[in-house]
Amino acid sequence: MLPRSSVTCSDRRGFGRESQKSRVTIKAENDSKQQRNRTKKNAGAVKTEESIPWTRSITIHPGESAWRPYQTAPHRRFPNELVRSVMKSTVDARLGCLEYTASCSAVATELSDSIKDAAKRLSYERYKLISYVAIGQLRDSDVTCSSRGVWCPAADTFTEYVFKNEHLFALCILFAVYQE
């Protein structure tokens, strides 16, 4: 064994790297042995999640495909005008002659949920619905709202409705984002 003073910093780094490298190699060898053992067990059977490490969350049953059909565009477009009329009737019924109070945040949450539920009932699969409702007091002030997102203009859409009465305003937006 060398005396402590004769070991340099570069030697210490080299020792650490070698030991780390050997640990990784041993682990990789153990993983490949386990993979071979699993393959021997499952020889002749349908491959399952244990034998294919990159598909651990997918279980394949005999006679069934693991792949969902991939659609880049919807079969039918999301109906903006129909959703806008449903949104208008829902908001008008709820906010008809309501005055602005501190409890309007609960009303906004309730409206957001009811708009999203009404749009879901139209049964347009593969659309993710995001509902946004903002309620504010109507005074001599301006409000600017903005949003950002990854958007495909061919498949994704949005519907908006602005409600005003003597005391408050409500901005309602429903984003319909197509899931491929």
C-alpha cells in the first residue's frame, strides 16, 4: 500500500471511475442474465410485459393488439356553434341578474364544470376539454386575458362567450384539443 502522501488527486479520480465503471458493468450483466432467464421461461408463449422491458405498462393478451389506432385528424370537427349556444344558455341562466360578490369565485368554478360537462355530453371522443371562466366586477376598468399552448389549427379549436349585465362580466372559453 502506498503512503497517503504519495497518492495524487488524479490517482484518486481514476480509482473512483474504475470502481464505478465496474459496478455498472456488473449490473448490466446481471440484467441480461435475468432477461435470458425470462426468455427461456416464456419460450413459445405470447410475449408479456415481463419479457419485453420497454413495454412494462402494456399487457398483451393472446389475439389482441397492443397498439391503439393512430389518427392524426378527427373524423368529425368539434361543433363550435352548438357548444357556444349550450354555453350561452348555461351562463345566462346562472348569471342572469347576479351581483358581483366575493362568492363569485365559487360560481365561476361551478360554471366551468357545468360547461365542460355539457360539452362532454355531445360525445366527441378524443378531444380533451379545458374550460376557463373568469368573472369580474363591471367598472371603469379593462381586463386582458391570454393563454398559450401547443396548437394544431387543423384539429384543435376553441369556443368563447362573453356575458355582461349591470354588475359583472363573465368570460367563458372552452378549448377542445384533439388527442392523437
